[in-house]
Amino acid sequence: MSVSTTLEPTFVEEIGNTTVPAGRSIKLACSVKDLGTYKVAWMLFDKSAILTVHNHVITRNPRISVSHDKHRTWYLHISNVHEDDKGKYMCQINTATAKTQYGYLDVVVPPNIDDSQSSSDAIVRENANVTLTCKATGSPTPSIRWKRDDNEKIVINKTFEVMEWEGDTLEMVRISRLGMGAYLCIASNGVPPAVSKQIKVSVDFSPMLSIPHQLVGAPLGYTVTLECYTEAHPTSLNYWTRGDDGRMIHESKKYKITSVAEKPAYKTHMTLTIFDLEPADYASYKCVAKNPRGETDGSIRLYMSTPPSTIPSPTTTELSRKAWDVLTEINNSIDGNPSSLTFQNGKGSKIGSKSQSNLNEIDKSEQKSSDLDRKSSYNWPPDHDAAVTLAITTTTTGTITILTLSVIAMWIIR
């Protein structure tokens, strides 16, 4: 009598761990040999849910299906994977003592910013505190960082500013107009793509004026332009008035008015151009700026000036460096004490015997010039305060240059 021996089935390979982004499709493989008449079942161990038994799908989840490769490898198919599909999956063979093996499915989810829990655009008064919040979902849990859309630094408070801030919440203490702009909340968790949300922060303040020139002169018949710079948010209503009667000035052949936005956007450049000036145009003018937070104005006085001269200026010759050195030494040697009077120049003061040689140089210069002008002379008063005048006259073609040095000295006769 022969006894037949039936081999029990065994697992050939491990299921292993698998990571898949949400929305993709995945299949888990359970390889078995010598299955015989036994059956293979798939279960979601974490939820104690039977998914499939042999060729049959037990769960009502339409995204689940099963297939096999000649009863050797059994595949559990999950389409359009959801985040709640992650967990421990079990492949089981229904032997007398059930044989099981496990595999883990991890589902990663790109970050998504939850608008319902995040801040929207904000409008605040200058010097108020501002708190911005950004919440995001995803798997793994996303991290949040903040930066300005214009790449400027984020001013946390008066003494602390950063290029980026990390955390769900961004708090700014006593925000100024410089903090106005778009802030980006960026959520990332290593699963592409990272996402961002733009939050605009508007800082309201009453108008301010800056006037480069408060007193402007121009001749009759000329054209002149007056200018003011304003800062305001919301954007101010800007206009010009005559200061004497408060009459608003409108664009005409006489007046041209411009208002040009600058950067940052809360700055505006105002100009008033007045053509063909007449006596009645010389008056005070006001630039005015108004917005819901307040108003301000500034005055510019326009006065009549003399027309510029059209006569060319005479040609002049500067005293040479050497002449200055010579005259300096004379000055320092008048009372026999060179250190008592100092003339600062690039070379410093010269003393001693060089004073005499420099005087000789001047004598030679006098002799040459005396042929052209006999009136050049030295006048030395006798024994009390005197003015010593050195006149050097040089005549060139079409140009006469007179250089005069006045030196105050005291001549003491003991």
C-alpha cells in the first residue's frame, strides 16, 4: 500500500515595502510555489479587511482587483491610490496552519495649501501688528516657509529681519510702509510639486509730501517746472492750487500737470509746468495730496529772477604752484620767525636760506615785467602796521592777468 505525500505551499519571495504617490496605480505581488488546491487571500491587516480570496474580489472597493500568473504569483491591483490605502498588507495561504507574509504600502501625497485655514489678503494701518497663517496637508506633513515676492527682507520687528521665515505663522510687529507687498507661503514635503500661495499685505497711511525746492526763481517769459513728491496709501488724490486764493489749477495752455507713479507704488512724483511767465504768475503755489487716511499740502514760492547773462566770462589764469610756494615763504619770513605764520600747501612750509633765493626769483620776475609795466612796485611802510602788496603783472595776447597778494605784517624797530 503506497501513501502519497502532498507538498505544502511556500512563499518564494517577500512582498516588500512600496512607496507610491497618491493618484498612481500599484500592484503588490505574492509569489507561491506548490500551491496545489490551496487558495491565496489578500487582506489589509491594519483594518482587518479581507480584500480578495483566490480569483474573487471580496471588498466593495471598485479600485481593487486581483490577477495571477498561472497560480504562481498573485497580484493585488490598486488603481488611483488614495492616502488611506497605505498600511500593512497581508498575503495568506489557507493551509491547516495559515501561512502569511506582509508588505507595507506607503502613499505619499504632494502638499496642498488649505485656503480655508490660511490667511487671505490683508489691509492694516501703519505701525499695526500683522499675523499671517498658512496651513497645508500632505504626506509626509509639509513644512512651511515664507518669503517676499520681491525678494526683499521680511521685517519681523525693528531690529530683526530675514530673507525667509519658517513656520505656519508669520508675525510682523509694528509693520511700516516698507513691509507692504506680496508674501509667498511655500509648502513642500519632498514630494513634487511644492505649492505656494500669495498673500498681499497693504499698509495704509496718510499722505506725506517732500518738496525739493521751496523757493524757485525764473525770469519773465521763461518756462518753469515746480515739483513735489508724495507718499500715500491708498493712492492719494493729487492736485495744485494757487497759494494766494486757493484756486485749483487745471491743465491748459498756461499749465501742464503730471502725476507719475514711482517705485514703491505708494510714491508719486507731481509736477506743475508754467509756460511764458508773466508778472501775475509770481506767487505761492501749493501741491495737495488727499486720501481716506488724511491730507497734506506744501508751498512753493515762485519769484522773478534776472535773466542769465550772455556775455562770455574773461579768460583767467590761476596762480602757479611754484608762485604760491614763493609767496608763502615771503609771508613766513617777514618778521624773522617763519613758524609764526603758516600757509598750508602740499609741500609744507619752507624755512631758512631758501627764503632769500625765493626773493631773488621774485626780483628777477620784477625786472622782466618792468619792461612792460613800470608801475609795478613794492611799498613798505616804515615802523607800524602796514599792508604789503605784491603786484605781478603779465601781459599776453588779448589777456591781462593781475595777481595780488595782501599780507598783513607788523614791522617792529627796536
